[in-house]
Amino acid sequence: MDVNIINPFLTACENAFVNMFNLAPQHKDPYLLDAKSGHTWEISGLLGLTGDCDGVVAFRLHKILASKMLELSGIKADTPEEREELAKQLVSEFTNIISGNAISQIKNKNISVSPPVVVTGEDHMLSWPKNYPIVAIPFVTKHGPFEVDVCFK
């Protein structure tokens, strides 16, 4: 994996949390993720990368952090169902912001990014590219953890 591609996504994520929610996330040590193992994340925002790098980037978090992100952004919901839908939309847009900022920082690479897709539910399955390692970078905030997972060649 090329840190010159991974690091812009991490920086973009950290900057977006600070700029949008006044939260300074702290990253922990990266680790290799086993695609077949279970997880506790309830929401995943996914982006496909094509061009000089083919793969997937995922922004993964729990509903409680997504709900706090809504609150900190000033978005109000009248019902729990509306709140859940708004949280999905926020994760989608946040994932899009992260990717746009990251891609603008990656030099000398031709990379296109797909529109974000949000997958929800306990232990939901993601289709990772085969035969490439998945690097998970965990973060913590005062309102809960999240993770940025990258898998590309």
C-alpha cells in the first residue's frame, strides 16, 4: 500500500471532523483487516477508486457517533426514522467530502472516485477487492470511535 495515497484520506478525514464538527479525532495504530471477520460498525460510507489505483475506501462508524455528528451540524429530525435517514445522508456526504479533499492532495496519480454508497446494519458485509490487503486505521473521538479502511492495488 502506498502511504502517499493512504495519508491524504486520513488527513482529509481528520480535517473534516475538526472543520465540520469541532472534533479532533486521534488515530490509533493501523492493522490488517480480515474481510471475513465480523465487526461492530453499524454504518459504512464506501467509495470506489479507479485509475492508477483501483480499490475501495470505507468510512465506518456507529449510529451514536453519526447521531452526534448530526447534532453538532445543527440538523434536526422530527422522528427516529427521519434521524436515521438523515444520518445515512450525512455519512454519505461526509464520505464524499473526505474523498474530494483527499484526491485533491494526491499528486502524480490519475484517480477517479465513485459517488459514495452507504451500507447499514449490524455486521453488514462489504465486498472488498480480492487479493489486496485491507488496512484499517482506527480513530477515537470523545463521542465514539470510527475507522477508515483502505484496500487498493
